[in-house]
Amino acid sequence: MDTSNECTSFFGSAQSSASSALQGLCFCERPTVVKTANTEKNFGRRFVSCENWKINQDCGFFEWLDPKMCSFGRKVVHRLHQRHEYLEAQAKRCETLVEVEVGKVRAENEKKIAQLKAEMESEISQYRK
Ligand SMILES: [Zn+2]
């Protein structure tokens, strides 16, 4: 039974707890892969599994690489994840705003250029007369 419950595991000491599964083979004899859980209960917790995990031909091989996180650690990670998603949404909104503004400026510039061209052409045609 896994008795460790250290919050520090998420930030580095996990390597020492890596089991032989890390460089082993799964039940279907393919090299195992390290993945990171994104469920609320185990967000950010790494595990070793069959490369076909939850896809077709999953042989069922599964082993946690990182120890279970304490409830406080889970809360912190959950909040950081929420904050990250919020900031990403904000950044996307800003990007959209910038794109809209750039589009406006570009359209204005094109209009001005077309106007200047027309003016220049009419001036040139006057000299040619
Ligand atoms: Zn497998």
C-alpha cells in the first residue's frame, strides 16, 4: 500500500519513487509511456501505462508514478489550474481584440493608400496634358 502523502512529490522527488514500470514493458509487451492525469482528484499526477491506455487494445497496464497528493496540494493545484484557464481565456480575448483593431487600422491604411494613389494619378495626368 502506498503510504506516502507528500506534497513535495509533485515538484521533483517523484523520480526517486519511479518504479521499474517506468522503463518496462506493459502486458502487451510494448514500452510503457508516462502520462499526466488531468482529473480533479489526481490533477498533475503522473502515471505509467500501456501506450494504448484508454484507446483501443489497452492491455490494462497502469501504475502511478507520483505518490498521492495531500488534500491541500490538490486544492492548490486545482486553484492554479483554474487561474491558468482564466488567464488563458483572457489572453485569447486580448488576442481577438488586437486582431480586430489591427484589421481596422489595416483597412484604414488601405483606404488612405488608395486615396493617395488616386490623387497622385490625377496630378500626373494634369502634367501630361
Ligand atoms: Zn499494453
